[in-house]
Amino acid sequence: MDAVTQAYHAITEMIRAALAARSLQVAEEHHHAESCGSRYLVVTGARETLCLVWDGTEGCFRLQSCRKPDDFHVGSWHEIGLERFDPRSQGAQRVQEIVGSMEASLMRHLGAA
């Protein structure tokens, strides 16, 4: 398993564990090997959608949120976490740092919800 896949799986496992007791569920997950290996996970709930993206072109993981106000069908996306990752020069320690940072960002965000 390559470094990006290991990092992506570690972050998605953390997200799934953090959301297990909440009313958010995985809606879709895609890996676009043909486009720089980009991939994403979308988690939805009644009033919010979260999205984790590995942007292979930019070399970063992004965690985004879209909250939907009561009187609107759509909301606007806001970045709640951003971590750069160079799989050629960074390894397991950086992956752990990324997971910890993304978890802290997610917990802060969910605490503010």
C-alpha cells in the first residue's frame, strides 16, 4: 500500500470512528486513479455534509464542511482542516501528525456545531 493510501485510510478510519455516535453516515467514496490519484469521502447528515479530499495535484488533504440552514436546500463549503503531504519524502510519522491534526480540527468543528 502506498503512503497516500495509508494516510487516506488512517484519516477515514478516524472520521468513521468520530462520527459513529452521531447521525452522520458515509454517503460516497471515490478514488480517481486516472487523475493524480485524487480521492474523496463524503459523509452526510440532516443538516451537514463533510468531505475529506486527497488532492493529488496539490499534494494535500482537505477536510471540508457544508452546513445547510433550515430554510435553504444548499449551503456553502468551508475548510476545517488542511494538511500538506509529500509521499516521496514523508512517512509514517507525518501520517500520524496529519491524522492528529485532522482529528483535532474535526472535534473542534463538531463541538461548535
